[in-house]
Amino acid sequence: MKVVLVGAGMVADTHLAALADLREKIDSCALVGRSVERTKAAAVRAETNFGLAPTLYDTLQDCLEKSSPDFAILATPPNARKDYVDMLCAKGIHILSEKPLERTCSAAEEIVQTCAAAKVKLGVVLQHRMRTDVALLRDHIEKGALGQVTHLDIRVPWWRDQSYYDVPGRGTYGRDGGGVLISQAIHTLDLALSFAGPLRTVQAMTTTTPSHKMEAEDWASASLRFQSGAVANFLATTAAFPGGSERVSIYGTAGAAHLRPGQLELIDADGNSEMHGAASGSGGGADPMAFTHDWHRAIIEDFVDAIATDRNPAVTGTMALDGHRAIDAMERASATGQRVEL
């Protein structure tokens, strides 16, 4: 199967490492980036570090005309997605997009609709859903081992230094669509929503702390109520020096669960505890790329199999919209000081 990776920025190396691991299923890899120098540098690192030699193209249009890829991975900033989506849909080429789908909820919904109309598969790189510990917790919940879920505690205590936000466009509404909510916390929020179901109401406050000079928020807090009746505390920031691991704690009438990257603790109603997995980095500290590429490999492999067997990918565009709608509700609740109904 042939793939083109569009985007040679921060996350490109993670995708190239994952693609190198999938040589048995992907026999051709192309790379397109807006900066010629950065794209060439990414290709050199791919060959040196992973033994992968992607074919370079100046533009996506040139690649589509000369190589006919089966799918594209969009790893561009959110403001550079729509034109590529339109171009790929016109050719009937399936799309695996980095999160977030776009800068706003309405723009993300438009991308989902565009792909559906073109009958193009749309997957989203919310790679934490592919973790073994996440699958174990999901199975635990679905079997009723926690009883009725009553409440959740969702925390993303991350750190980014000012140099991170000094990159042009980063942490702005024009390029990224916002700050910590849409760029960092979206992964943990997506997991919580996948466990507890859709939201009913949101109350929230967001702000930019003195830790950073940036346009959008680096701190967000919310009280959430799910349609199931469960409630949640949510806190996310990139101002928690020196940064820590995100956590989702779920409490039910028959037990509790504490999920951290790579690690799951299950506690039954009698207080017995069992630990699964081992703690893993997730980019919560000063190095935003301090995480394994295994989860990206899993989501790319699933997408390849989805194309081959004509099924939906593990994380569809429609699934990703739940996170977009939650973030949109938090932003509106913070701006108005009012509770938002979803």
C-alpha cells in the first residue's frame, strides 16, 4: 500500500518511525512539506534513524499525479488542512489526519462531511485510544466491573516553556485554533469521552497564566455532566512546571480505575488493587516529543487494515467530533460565564 505523509514538522519523525515499522504493509512512502529544507532534513533523519527512504515531492498535487497513493497522513498545522482534504477527496484518496481536525468545531464538522460525501475514509490520530491499558479499561467498564460510573477526575498537568510558544503561530487561534485545550488536552479529553459517553452540560473557565506570552489559553478548568448522569472535574494546563503525566480516574458504584500513560490501576469494591502495564512518557514535560511511536504505529496499521477490508478505522472523524464539541462548549462557557448545554 502507498502512503504520502503531508507535513515535515514536529511530529513527522514519529510518523516516519511508525511507517518504517510497517514495511510489510506499506511498500511506498512519499513525503511532502511546505519547507524544502525541513522536508529534506526529515527525509535524511528517516533514512539514518529508521532505514526509511521516502520519496520527496514539492507539492501534494505533484505527488498525486506521479505516485497515486492509497492514503495520506495529514500532519500539518490545523489551519493547513482543508485545501489538502479537498484535494485528496477529489481523487478518492483516504485520509488519516492528525488531531485536531481543524481549528473550530464547525470547520471540523465540514471536513467530516466532505470526506463522507466523497466516500473517503477519514481516520484521526487520537493514538492514545490504541494503548493496551486503554483497551483493558474499556473492556473493564463494558463488562460492568466498575458498576455504574458516578464521576471522573481528568487532569493534564503539563509544562511548555516559552520557547515552545515563540514558534510563529503556535498557541494562536489563527493557526492552532487555541491553546492547551485543542493542542494538548484533546487526547485525554477524547479518552474520557470514549469511556463516559457524550456530554450534557459544561461550566468552564480558561485563562492565560503569567507563565506564558501567547494568544490562547494555557490553563482550563471545567465541571462536566455527562448524558449518563455522571459528572467530572477537568483541569488542563501547560503551566505546571516541570510537567507531569495526565490522568483519568473513573469512580463507580463497584470500584475505581486510575489511568496514566501506559499504566492502569484497577480497584474493586473491597479495596483490592491490581496494576497493569508500566508508566510511559507522553510529552507532558519540556520535551513535547518524549513519547513512544508505538501508538502511532498501531493507529496507522489499523487504518491500513481498514482500507484493505473496507471497514471503519478505529478512530473515525465522527468520533473525533465529540472532543471538538466539548472544547467548543468549554470555550463558550468560559467566554459567557454561563453553563452550556450540548
